[in-house]
Amino acid sequence: MEIQNSADRVVTWRALLSVYIVIPLMAFVMAVDFFFLNRQLSRALPADPEDWVAFRLLFVLPHIFVGNFIMADRGYLNHYKPIRYISVILFSLLLYPAFRYTVGVIYFWVLFDIWTIWHGCGQQIGLNRMLVKRNRGFYKIWTVAYFFVILVVYSQMYVSVDFFKMNELRIDELSKSILVGLGLLLFGSSFLFSSSDVKWSHSISMANGSLPAFGCIALYLNYPLFAIIAFRVVHDVTALYIYWVHDVNRNQQASHNWFHKLSSYLPIPATFRMLVIAFSAAAIVSIYQDRNWVVQYVAISFSLFHYIVETFIWRRESLHRQYVPFVS
């Protein structure tokens, strides 16, 4: 398959860093509500962000659909081998029924939710690792602690088993304080992995470390929804930005992707065609997945496919990476 040596679009570390602006913005809103509004906003917010239609339409499924749709490419099919595609598709389709008709659906949701959290952490850790030039051994330990803190914080809303909840674990205020301390330690130690000779490495490392710290503080102050929103914005917007750059560069000279070929008649600029198609499909699934088990099954299968392929398509020197140049 022909690989482009130069690309019109690039991923800039400045743009990736700008996504983290959501954390100080939400911290400001949280502080105003906590100190001046007597928590009125906190009490008015829904317990689950997915209760917001706007949240469901913009986050979670849209980036999954975009990520999966860019795989609909004969060149990628030949490169990654049809047997790998078939294996991943079968696994994605059969995992849920396998749990449902054996050990029970509840265990599937435990696995699925934890996998979702790991997937979210893995993206940010992977991007950060691209800039890590020292203390690589300690960085591995740091990433384990990073995942642990994120898991404890976000499982309060994402893991569908009461055992993982704070009240079931009997985590008191002291334990929450320790968790906040660990989150702040992760943030404070994140600079150890940056290098002065690598531009943006210090800023990216600190921004990445701020995510678990903010999540711990939000949970401690009883604003778990804010933690979830920050996590989803950082993960989803980052992913969409990278997918968009890839899609434009891969299809700028010729439409390799099947969705581009099938929708070429639509009055949508090719630069944004994939985003429009994926967001539209994700919107339909998001709206109807709670009403129809078939639609929910599609959402689950698409998510599992996404989690699996993301483990190999963005590896160093992979074919996908050829179309996503990172620059300062």
C-alpha cells in the first residue's frame, strides 16, 4: 500500500495540550458552586452524565464509530490480514452472549466497564510515553498507580457493581483524603518524566498527571460528574482530533475508505465527511440503545471492536501512524 511521505494535516502537541483546558475550567465552576452557590449546581446536575442527551450525542460512541469506520479500508484489510479482522469481529460479537448465557450479564458489565476505563487511561498514557525520555522504569510504576486512581474514581459511576462503590467498600473521609493525596502525588511527580530537550514534554506530562488529581478532588467534594466529564472530554476530543488528521491524510489524494466512496455524492466536504457520518450513526445508536436490545448489542459490539483494534493500530511504525505525524 502506498504511504504518503508528506501530509497536509498534522497533530500538534500544542493542540493536544489545549484539550486539558477543560480541567481548570471545570475546577473553576466547581469552586464557584462550592464556595459561593451552596452547591446548588451540584444538586441540580444529573447523577449520570449519560442522562444528558447532549452528552450522549457528543461523547463516548461518536469517537468509537469514527475509529471503527476508518478501518473500512481495503489497504488496511490487506495489511492487518482478513483473519485478524474476522477474529476481532467474532470476539466483539460473541463476548456479550457468552457471558449472558454462562456466568451472567453482571460479570460482563464489570469487565466492560473496567476495560472502558483502562482504554481511556491507555490513550493518555500512550501519548505521554511518546515524550518520555527518562525514568522509564519508574514511569511503568507511575502508570499502574495512575490507572488504579482513575479506576477507583470513575468506577463510582461506570462500574455496574455495588462492590466497587464507595459505600460498599466503606471508604471513609480519611480514605478519600488519602486518595486525593495519591492523586496529587501523581500530579506532582509527573514532571519527572519530562525532558528539557523535548518541547512540550513537561507541559503534556503535567497535564496528564492533572487528570487523576482533579478526579480525586472532584470525588472528595462530591462532584463525581465533573470528574467523568473531564475524563470523557480529554479522551474523546483527543481521539477525534487524531482520527480526523488520519482520515484527511489517508484519503486526500484518493478515497481509500469505503465510507468515503459510498457517500461521495453527499454535499459534505470530504474533510468532514467521516465525522458527519460517524456522529450521525452514533446519534441514532445513542438515542435508541436503551429502548432496543439489538441497538444496545450493536453499541456493545462496536465498543469492543474499538477497544481491541486500538491496541495494535497505533503502535510505533504502524501503518496508521504513517498518516498521523506529530509535530511541535
